[in-house]
Amino acid sequence: MRVGRERLREELRDWVRGGARGSGGRLIVEGEPGAGRTALVREALAEAAALGSRVRYGAADAFTAELPLRAALDCLHPGGPGRAAVVALLREAREAAQPGGAWLAAMDLLVSGVEEWCARRPLLLVLDDLHWADPASLLLWQRLARAVDRLPLLLAATRRPLPRRPEVEQLCAELGAGPRGRTVRLEPLTGTESAELLRAMLGAAPGPRLREAAGQAGGNPRLLRDLTAQWSRSIEITGGYRDDGSGDGGNGTADAHAVAVAVAELILPEAELPEPPASLPRGIGYLSRPAYTTLRHAALLGPAFTPRELALVQARPVREVLAELEEPLLAGLLEDTGERLRFRQPALRRALYAELPRAARSALHQDAARALAEAGHDPERTAEQLLAGGLLDRWAVHWLAHSAQSLISAAPGAAAELLERAVAQADCDDRDALEGSLADAALMLRRPASVELLATLHGRATDPGHRAALAFKLVSALMIQGDMARSLAVTEDALAEQVASPTLRLRLEACRVLALADLHCPAQAHALAVPVVAEAARLGDPLCGAEAHHAMAFALFHLGRGRESLRHVAEGIACARRSQEANDMRLLLLANQAEAHLRFDEPETVAAALREARELALATRSAGRLVVTEARLAEFHYRLGDWDAALAGVARADGLPVSDGWLPVVVHGLRALVLGHRDEREAAQAELALLAPDAFAAPAARRYSGHVLLARALLAERAGRPADAVRELLPALADSPDEAGAYERPWVLSEIVRVALDSGDTATARAAVAACGRTAAALPDYPGPALALLRCRGLFAQDPQLLAQALERAERGGWPLVLGHAWEDLAVARAWHGDLAAARSALTRAVAAYEDLGARWDTARADARLRSLGVRRGSRSSRRRPASGWEALTPAELKVARLVAQGRSNPEIAGSLFLSTRTVQTHVSHILAKLQVRSRAGVAAQAAARRTGPEPVRGPEAGPGP
């Protein structure tokens, strides 16, 4: 199956064509078993035969390695009189007292035969599996290799990395040397090449889960085929569509150019797939017995390990282990990642692991856990071994009781599973402490199942102090899931009971404030928050102070008092910085601070808050808070127009061991939206398909629904279905508290107006204008809703004056995509009013913004909308950005110019925008040149002169609850 390595194949064809023209050459093809060495040289044989060359092929094997000239004879004379003549000479040599003459005669006969063939026409000889060849055949190949300079002879051989024989190494060095020699190493297939192989085997494009599972083969083609056959009952092929590339770029006829494409996808999670074939380890039978045994023990340690860990488990010196790992490393079975050795083929590790009897595996895991713990290794590594080892013995329970908190920080999932086992096995004396640790782990995991686990622990607790502590953790877990009604009920019940600790009681009172504010009782929440803040000040406890100010900030936010809210956020952060115990609350407050300033279009403050939060989350190994920070950072980069950084951010968030209900909505929504703007429709649809049907069940998930709605609508519009695009956006029209609180709602409403008008749905457009008006009235200080309302009204009336005001606000905000939309809207309105020259100028600016972003679909849509109104950008030269003036600045340069005008230094700008200082310096140089000024003061002067209205009022906002 000819898949992958196309460049190598073409080079090999050129080599064969040269041989057909009479040019001799030598070739060595190296690769691991299953890499495709034989398939590659067989392609060369077929190509040479088609060009009229004589071809001969033979393969050595381990069973005939001691038979003189057997490999060479199988290649040159698989039968016939030529073989008989050489065999006769070999018999004579075997029977002679001095066989040298007969040996030489046999060699000369074979060489002369090759020369006679070459005198008639070019010749290609291939000896497969050279590593098994007998010494006499190797010697003959060496003689023939020296003849390629004078004969039309192509000499090719293949070999594995192992076994390594000195005579084979010497011959391969000669074959690959000089201008006529060449060595080709078949590297593992890349991810793209593996996907191509899957497509060829299945007749369908592999879906994302199947592509991910293909990594178990480590890029080995034969292993990938074997695994695919093993998984055949777990692969489902369905139909789909893709663009054939001939669409018109958004004029409503794109579906005419969609062609059917089948998609192959796994119907089971990767962890539930059938085990690899039991015969798989036989393929590495070439390893020495000690190397094979050591590799099998390494499989117990997981996908990656250090030599020291393996030495500890085997109770042997590290130098001995390293010596036995040399063969697997040479064979490519292991790869050095810098800190660890990793199994390159995860399927092989699983097969080696399965060879060990279950009882033996359990005992070995328990021994490994103790060895790693006693050597002071990370608790996470010890936990991995205990999880695989089955029941916990007394030593394991004791270790867990003492290591629980450090394990929870590093691996809360493993900690929770082990602690559940330990609680079931522990004596009464240890159970309360273990249950407390289990509650911490459950809270850290942020899973829906954590709530019920905490409820169970709380329900069976009898000690008042222990019960109150569990109640607080249960309330926190309920808030994470967005179940504020139940969290309020649990809080009220807990406060009705005796709570001896004043700090714990205050923290529960702060939770009551948060729940009431979220349940639309902000006035009552604020009234309760006032004494909570006062009591926190009296207690002087940093954690209580941080939580009290957080509660007050949240109540004020829901009252619409954003400036006061953010002041309390800042005071809460100041309290939290005084104690490491308050690090988690500090992380929450920093995330809220970043979200607030993002809404106020203040990128420098957003950047500072996110930088501090990310550093703290990494230092404290807080996966639950790190995922929030990464999601906020991804959104920030999306707004800034650095979409690659945004995708990297959601990838980091997606890779963290948490299961917040809103996370899939953020990850797949943002990915799909970026891919959609880039006009990568198939990939965008695949991202949206990964969302579960109940993805928006949790209130927290609905708050982040904007990107998903926009992505779905974008794809419908791109397919020429504007009415469907409107339907995808309709959830944003609802005035329920969840939808009204969605972060992207004002902008989504403005998109409803645009798409509804394009589809002739005036009633829906009018409803969206009204809904946006209510949102803007409820949030008068924020620039985003005000901008969206101007856009809604301007689009509905096709009023260039209103849309020009929206453009001014968009320029102040500095978000590139918003700016592109504003220019596009203005271009359409000007065209409606007959000002085609001004419309063309605005379209050029819109397209320039889109092209800077790589937003190919937006460019196509803008061109199509204006083309229908008689406006085209014309030649390429007419689309270029002006050479000087503010209109010459790119969106990135415009953001930097705004900060320069504020008196920011280059390092401050770099920190604000997450850029390098060198990149900022480059932007500043371009700005000075385009504005034709000599200093930063000149930039500030021009910015002041250009400003046509007052800056929007800036103010703070509280974020969501814990």
C-alpha cells in the first residue's frame, strides 16, 4: 500500500531511472521491522523492470545465515543451470582439503555472470534483510559494490537496526559511501502519513479519535495495520461532505461544490479498545533475553520511566540496567525524551505488560510502589503503582495517609481513587483523616460525581467540626457545578448547626452571599456581605478576608456597581497574597479580575492578572485553577488576534486533569470558531461534533456558549444557509438569567441582526436589536454592549453614521476581528447609500484586518456582500494598505500605538500583550515610519489629535463564584 514518504519514493524513482540510463549506484535502506523496507525496494524493482532493466531479488533469513553464499544465490540464481554450477563448486570446496580455490571460483563465476548481464542491459540487484546474510554473500556484495563505478549496476540492500554484526556494519558503510552510495533511513510515519494510511485501508478519512489512537503504533506501518484490524469492530464509517475547492467564496452557492466524503471513527474510547495482538512481542524476538526481560519490567512503570526508577524496581545497579536498555534504544523501541525514556509504540508496551500473569503484575506493582516511595520519588509515581496493584496493604494505607495532600496537588484523580480504596479498608482511627483528604481530592477534581461523593461523606460524618468542614467543601463543589440553589440549602443547614470555628463559620456565610447573589437576590446578598467583611477584618485571617471581599465583589457586580466590585476584588487579592493558605482564592480572584478588565477593553491589566495567575497555578500545581487561567488566556489571545496562541491555550486547558462542565464548550467552541474563520470547515465541524448533546446542561457551560453559537452559525452561513445560521444563534435572544449572563451575548445579538437581515427575517433582527438595547442599558459602563448596540442599530437601519460611531468604538477597543467587522458593516452601508468609492475604501480596510488574522472566510464573505452591491476591490494593488498615516497601521500595530500614546515602555507593552520586547520594538519602528514622526511623543500627539470622542468609562467587574 503506497502511502506516505512521497518525497523519498520520488528520489528512489530518480535513482532507478539513472540506473536505466546506465549509471551505477549503491543503496542501503534501513528501518525497523514493519517500517516498509521490503515494500520500498519492491517498488524500485517494478519501476526498473518497467524501464527495461534486468532485476533480481533475494532475501536472507536467520535460518540460512550459516550456509555459504545462500543469500547471494537466492538473489542471483534462484534456480536453473547457473545455480547448479555454483552449488557444484561449493560442494567441491566443502570436500577439499584446501577449499580456497573452489570458493574463489564460485565467487568469480557469480561476478562474471553479473558482468555478462550488465553487458546486455542495466541490472538492479536487491538483497533484503542483509543483517541475516552469510559472510560469503556479504563478501560477494562487497565485490559487486566496487564494480558499480564501471557497470550499469544498481545494488540495493535492506537491513534492521538489530542484530548488529561487525561485518554487516563495515559493508553498509562501504555501500553508503562516496558519490554513488546512498543510505536511506525509514523514519516512523508522521501523524499525517498515518492518517493517509488509515484512509487507504478503510476507504474513509479517519476521525479525530481514530487519529489519536493511531499513535499507539508509534508510526510503524505494519503495526498500524495490525491494530486497525484488531479494532475493526470498534470502527464505524459514516458519510459527510467537504468542499471540492471550487466554491465561489460565500455567495450562497457553496453547497453546489460540496462532495461526499466518508469518515471512519472509533465508537469506543481509546481506553476501552481491544488489547493489542498477543503475538506482537514476538516481533522483537531479535532482542537478547536480558534486554527483553528488562524491557518487560519497564512496561510495569508505564509509558515513560527513568533508568533509575527501573533500577530501583529491579534492585540492580543503574549501570547494569543501562547496558540492557541499549538494544531497545538502538532498535527504536524506546526513545529518549530528555528526562525519561519512553516507549515509542504504546501498543508494544501494553502487549509486553499483558504477558505477565495478573498475580505477578499485582505483586510487582506493590513492590515497585514501596521501592519508589522509600527512594523519595514523586508521590504520583508511587500512586500509579498502587493503583495498578489492586488491594492496598497496611503499608500503602499508612503511606497514603501521610502523603495525601502532596498527592492531591500533583494528581487529584489518582489520589481520589486510592483514598476511596483506603477509606473502605481503614480502621476507624484513620477514617476521618482519610475522608477529609478524600473530600479535598474530590473538590480538586471539579467533577459532577464529586458532589455526590462529598454529599455521602457529609451525610455520614458525626463529629460537628468534621461535618462543618465537609459541608463547606460540598458547597464549594456545588458552586463549581453551578447548582447555587442546592449550595444555598446546604449552607443554611450548616449555619443552623453548631460551627465552633469562627473562620469556618465566616467562610460559610461568604458562600451564602455568593449563592444569593447568583440566585438574583443581590440586595439581600449585599446586606449580608457587609457584616461578613467587617467580621473578616476583625478576625485578621487572610483567607477569611479574601473570601469576604470576593463575596462582596460578587454581590456588587450583580447590583451593577462594577467599580466598587473591582475594588473589593483587588482588596481580596491583597488579603490572599498574605498567606499561602489563600492561594486558591487568590487564583479565583485573579481570574475574575482578568475577566473584568477584558470586558472593559483593558488588555494591559488583563495580561498582568493572567500572568500572575498562571505563575501561581503552575507553582502550586493547581490544575483546577490553571484550567480557568488557560481558558481566560486563550480568550484573551483570540481577542488580540493571535489565534495560534489561542489554540495552544485551549489545548493546554484540554490536557489538564479536570472535568469542569464548561471546559468542553470553551475548548471546542473556540477551536471551531477559529477554524471556521480560517475557512477550515471540515475541521471546524469535527470540533463541534465532539460536544456532547447535553453540553449546555450546566449554567456555567451556558455562560460560555457564545463561541459555539457563533461557530455553528458561521458554518451554516458558509454553506449558503443564512436561515439556519439565524436559528443557531436564537438561544442568545432568550432573556433568562443564564442566557443574559453569557459572556459573548451582546456580540452574538449583533450577528443575529446581520444574518437575519441577509436572510430577510426582519422580525428576528428587530427582536435582537431590542434585546441588545436591554443588555446595554443594564451594563452602561461597559464598552462591549454599547458597541454591539451601535452595530445592531446601524445594521438594522443601514445607517453609515451609526456604523461609523461603532467603528470609532471598535478602534478604541483595538480587537482586530471586531475592527474588521466594523469596517465591513460600514462598507455595506455606504454601498447601500450609493457611495461606492467610500464603500470600496472601507472594504479594503476590512479585508486588510481579515488578512492579518488569516480569516479567509471573513474575506470571502465581505467580498461577496459588497460584490452584490456593485463594489469590488479591483486589482491587488488597490487592496493594499495605505503606506502612511493611521490607516497604514495593522491591527497589531494599532494596539501597540495606543499603549505608546499612554506612555508605556517597550517592556511594559510586551508584558501587556504577551509579546517579546524585540517584537514590540519592531512594531514601534513601523509605527514611527508610517506616522512619519521621530519620537514616541509624536505618536502620543497624533493619537490625541485623532481622538474624536471621550474614552469609554473604565471600571471593574466581579467574575463568577468559586
